[in-house]
Amino acid sequence: MKLTGKVLGAAVAASIAAIAPAAADATVISYTTNPGVGAFSDSYTFSSPTGASLSVYLGSILSGPKTDVNFTSAKLNGASLSVISTGSSELRQLLDIPIAANEIVTLVVNGSSQLYGSYSVTFATAGAVPETATWALMVLGFGAVGYAMRRRVAKTTVAFA
């Protein structure tokens, strides 16, 4: 066993990890609210933590008596959310809207609700696609692991009676 080979391998792995750009994390912000009886107009405003893309999901599900919520409109910075379904399950979404870091985002939701109606809003930001250099380093790492596995010398033990 050569200690220098292990130290060299650890040094190479550490330097590759230091050079590779960090992957951007996804951020999810969720709200659940009960708008009360009758017509409502709710507004949600936040500053996007990272630049990349934003997806918005708005939903309400009829879960019992007096829990119905009907959306009349939902707009994110003036752009309308797409209607996925209406009726007992109201679902709307707007996917992959490009945003800049620290951009102010406002969602305005209008509709009507029964006594126990509630709905949820989820904002999800996704980081950018990894760079080509990141993919190249990953492939290089797999190649290094494969090379190390091929060079490994198998040890055979013999038991004598």
C-alpha cells in the first residue's frame, strides 16, 4: 500500500472540488391562507433570493362543506397564471419565468371563498443549468475512479490445513 498515492488522490479530489462551481440550490416559499367569506384580493410580494427562473403554483381543493375557493384571476408581475383546472380543484401555474437576483416579485390573487375555504401558493426558484466545465469535471472524476479500479491489485489468501 502506497501512502503517497492516497495522498495524491485526495489532493486531486480536493482541488477539483475547489475549482468546480457550486450548484445553485432551489428555493421554495409556500403560503397557505384562508381568505374569509366572499370576494377576496390577496397580494404576495418578495425579493427573489437567486437569479434564474421562478415557477408559481396556486391551488385549492374542495375538502368538505363550505371549503370551496374560486379564483377569478391570478397575475405574477402582470402576467396571468395558466388555468390547469377549475371546479372542485382549482389549479393555476406559471412556469420558468426568468428573474434576476433580488428582483421584487408580486403575485395578486383574486377570487371568492366560502367560510372554510383555503388555498396555497408555492414559489419555487431553480438555479441555472450546470456549466460545461462542471460536466467535464464530473466525467473526468468517473474516469479517474474507473482507472483506479482497474489498477487495483487483487490479493489472494490461501488457507493451509
